[in-house]
Amino acid sequence: MRKTIAIGVLGLALISNRAAAQTAVEQAHILGEFQRSVVDYTQQHQCFELFPEALNAASPAPTIFTLPVAMVFRQLIARAVTIPDGPAINGTAVSHRAHVLQPFPANELIAFPRVLRDALPAVPAPLEYRLIGSDLVIRDAAADVIVAVLRDALGSVPAR
């Protein structure tokens, strides 16, 4: 019975693309998991700098945007972009979708909005945040590859 209820609640969270606010302790724990994931990636994948040909379809994709992390990130982004008189944040129009462990499209290499950079947790070099359309992407700048994608991160935030 509990398992059924948990699955139902998870389904509602996925469908509504919103999550109830966590306590500060829960959010800190979730963001700590995110930080460990990106640090693990940078430690395990430093060989891509020396051997970029080692990156192929058989490479395991890192798990960075888990469901709890995605929910917290969407909350942080929503909070950052709904500040009155804040800067407009618009995803760019794209003809393709970002995919993990694929090269980062050169035509999408635009400056990341400062309001989002300030709202999101820092990532260790050589990782950086980018937007492709309304998707939040973590890019490995040294390997020029997409490490993680948070689909529809900007959600239905009205453009200002």
C-alpha cells in the first residue's frame, strides 16, 4: 500500500512538473548530493581531457540531475527568474535537443545568465552551466561535451 502511494505521489510530481518546497535541511542534503555527483564526474572523467577519443556511445552517462535534484533546481530557477524587475531569461530557439555525452553545439555557446549562475550551486572546473533552448545543460568545457541535461528547466516562466 505504501509503495503504491509513493509511486502515485511521484507520478503527480512528474506530471505537474512542480514539487512542494523542502525544508532547508532537505534542500541542503539534495544539493550536497548534486555537488558529490559533479565532483565524482570531474574526478572519474579527467581522462577525457587527455584522451577525448575515449568518449563513445559505450561510456556510462553520469547521473547528475536525479529527480530530487531536478526539483530543487527548478525551484531555484523559478525563484531567480520571478524576482520583480529582474532581467529577462529566455531560452533560445533550437532545432535540436541536447543529449548527454554528445558534443556541445558550437552555435549554442552563449553567455549564461548571471541571475541563474548566482542562483545555482557552483560547479567545479571544467564544468559550466549553459542553456540550450529551455533546457539547463552542464557542459564539460575541457572535453566540449554535455554532461547532464535538465529538460525544460525554465519551464513556463513568463518572459519579461
